[in-house]
Amino acid sequence: MLKELMFASRRKVRKHLPRCFKKYKNIRCIIDCTEVHVQSPGNFEAQGNQYSSYKGYTSYKFLVAVAPNGAILYVSDAFEGSISDKEIVKQSDFLEFLELGDVIMADRGFLIDDMLNERQVKLIRPPFLGSRHQFTPQEEALTKDIAKHRIHVERSIERIKKFKILQRVIPQALQPVFSQLVFVIACLILVKPVYTDSALVLTCSPQVLNNFHSKIKICAYTPKDGNKFSRPHLISVNGFWTSSDLFSTSA
């Protein structure tokens, strides 16, 4: 339910489309994958599955989709670090949210043309050099233009990874709930939490807020210095409690 609410319709995306994206008609989202360092498991087979040749260590990998205006639309479950970009799109439920005629933007690593063609979705991706020695002037211009527009998804991923819990090596003990933790972080970014001395203000629609609180419970404030209150010290993700400090961002 929350994922459905998060993935804005093409009409809403078009309504808030930045001027620089006007030339890309029907663009719905920009996608990219990112990885976080995870503790190396004791099982050799698991080590091989989680080892990322790109990062050079064991990792969890997840797919992120953002609207052209930078709002996070989708975060996949976490997969083992050895998985390819194409396979993570195939195994996640990302494709289920796409509509006929959508346009998505991605990097060269997303060789997903066949999957998108089946759904009549267009893919905008930098051209490949192949056996040639250089790109044509038109291809160079397209590559630079796509890179300029893809900065939005990179900035959103940076915001996700600023949370302290993702800046340390993730223990294997968190594996059962790690996908939920990442999704909670995306929700926290979306609803823009604002802490005051006496309340936690979440700026979002009532429908999203109600569903948000059905999955995430924030414990009551603890009194401090008379009438003042401290920040909530525990957050519950589907029954698993953790310190709210892990969900704060670094400077």
C-alpha cells in the first residue's frame, strides 16, 4: 500500500515537471542502483553471493527510482551485491508500477529494453560505443544531456545514504529487516520530518501520513528540563525497535 502511494502517477509527475525535462515527453522516473557495505558472512557461498565486484566488498544492493523533480518514487527490497542492474529490475516489483507509454531514464548498465518493450515503456539511456572509436556529435550531446538529468537520482541516493545507519558496515543480524529499514529511510525523506522542542511535524498528505504511521511507530517523547522534550529515542519498523539516532543524518 505504501509503495503504491509513493509511486506518483504520470499526471502528477507531469504537473511538477521541471522545465529542463520538458523535452522528454511522458517521462515518469529516473532509476539507478546503489550499494551499502555489509558484514562479510561466515558462509562461503553467502560471501560469494554478497560480494560486489564493482565495490570490492560484500554488499546489499537496491534500486531507487525518483521523479524528475527529485522526489523518491520507489525503493526496492535489498538484494545480494553480486546481482546485476538488469536482474534487480527483473526480480523486484518495479515494473509493476509502470504504465503504457511511460518513459524512464537510466544509465548504460540497465540492459532492460526487452522487459520495457513488453510493457510498451520507452527507455532513455546513453548510447554505446560498441566497436567504434568515438561517438558522433549527436551521441556525445545526448550522453551529456542524460548525465545532467540523472543527477537528480544521484542526489536522492546521497540523501538516503546520509543516514548514519547506512554509513557503517551493516551487521548480518539486520538482514531480515534491512529492506524495511531502507524503505523507512525513504519515507522519512519523503515526509520531511521537522523536529521541534515539543513535537515531531511531518509535512505530507493525511492519507500518506496515516499509512506511514501504520508501518512506523515513533515512541513517546521523554520529558527533559521541565516542559521541554527531547527527540524520540526509539523507532519501530513493523515491530523491530531501533535507536532513532540511527535514523538521523550526518552533517
